[in-house]
Amino acid sequence: MYGWIWRHLPGNAWARALLSLALVVAVVYVLFNYVFPWAEPLLPFNDVTVDNQ
């Protein structure tokens, strides 16, 4: 998959490296701002079984 992305990016190696860095930043941005907040209520992280006594 990464080879396919690298081959299809335009430019020389430096331009491809900058574009791939921009792609990684864009994916991280989308994950943290849209995907993780959407999925957070569906995850059982707040389901505790220890009672306060």
C-alpha cells in the first residue's frame, strides 16, 4: 500500500516526502477530530465494575 502511494505521488523524492507527511498529518487530523469523538461513546472505557463504598 505504501509503495503504491509513493509511486503515485508527483515530483521528486523531497516533494513526495513532503506530500506523504502532509497526508499523514491530514489522516491524524481527521482521526482525532471526527473518528475518535464519534467512536468514543461506543467504547467501554467508562464501564467500571468496582463500587465506591
